[in-house]
Amino acid sequence: MAMASPTTDAAEALRAIAGEIAVCTECRLAQGRTNAVPGEGAPDADVMFIGEGPGYYEDQQGRPFVGAAGKFLDELLASIGWARKDVYITNTVKCRPPDNRDPQNDELDTCESLYLRRQLELVNPTLLVTLGRFSLTRLFPRQSISRARGQLLYKDGLAVYPIYHPAAALHQQRLRDVIVDDFKNLPTALETARRRLTGTVADQQAAYSADDSGQNDSGGEQPSLF
Ligand code: URA
């Protein structure tokens, strides 16, 4: 009998989570959704992107980043020779907040503990790219996106590379230039993270001891993700 590979197992488990998300009624966002948006991509991706939450087009299609911000994200990925199928893309909340308002803390907490944390464990990426402030502050509650963007941060052995949200850059050329630059540095950030996390014991110790170093000013607050 053929043995299932770890990738097949992860793909199956991710599909099961998507099934749970599709019928989730654990928070008020369920009431307004057309479709839940669990996320998509390679189950064994090296890089996982976490955005904020679905917008109008994502809610209509049940897929992440398919509107204007998504088109820009596709361009950014293409600019470094990557494609959606090579990475995993999801959001902090899986249902569209009404009128695109900010997700609220209880919605973020619920979606993270029920779904996002399990998706992260299954994909187990080498590098987590946070898009915008909501996913960044899940990990680093008092970090600001303008300070953290483009830096490789570590938390509990997880490598995190914060970037501005692509939607923020749609109408601001200055932010657009910053995001384009931060994407250019993404392959190097991935290599650095890979060396730190899978390299020698000394490398790994460096990654763990870099945890919270200066860049994370969580000041005693419990980070939520991991
Ligand atoms: N913005 C997000 O944060 N996520 C999406 O899926 C689309 C737009």
C-alpha cells in the first residue's frame, strides 16, 4: 500500500481546515460573508504570506488576494521570479469584515486560534511574510510596520519578514517603491532565514537568541501567534 507523503498529509489537513472555515460561525463576520476565504497555495511552501482579511472580490470568489491588491501582489511575486503556486497565501481573518472595516481583536483571536495557527503549523514555512500591520502585530504586538518593514525578525524560531500591505501602496507611489524594494530583498531574507533555522546549531541558537531582540518591543505583552 502506498504511504502518504508529508506533503499529501498537509494538503489533506489544509483542505479539512478549509472545510471547517467554510461553515464557521464562531464570530460575527460569518453573518456578512458570501464565501469564506481559507487561503491557498503550496502545502509545503517555503514562504507563507499573511494579509489582513478578504475584501469584496475575495468574498465573492472565496480566494485570497484576487482584487487590485492581489494583482499587485502577483506582480511583486513575478518581479522576483516567484508565482502564487510556490507560496501559501492566507489572511488573519477568513471572512470579509463589513464595509472593509478593520478586523476586531476578538475576531482576530478566534480566527487565529481556530485556523491560522493550524495552517501555519501544517505549512511550516521557512519564512513568514506579514502584509500590513494586522498580521505583524499578531506576532509583535507593539511593533510598527514603518519601523519593522524589510527587516528579518525572529520569534520562537520563526523567521518573519514584515512588508507593507499591497493595498496601501496602490495609491501612494512612495509606499509602492518601498514594497518593490522589500520584495527584491525577499529571496535574500529567505536564504538568511533558511541558514539560521536549518543551519548549524550555532546558527539556530543565533535565531532563537535574536528573538525579541530590540526589534520586538512587545514589552511583556503576550504575542498571539505561537
Ligand atoms: N487584502 C487582504 O488583506 N487580503 C486579501 O485577501 C485581499 C485584500
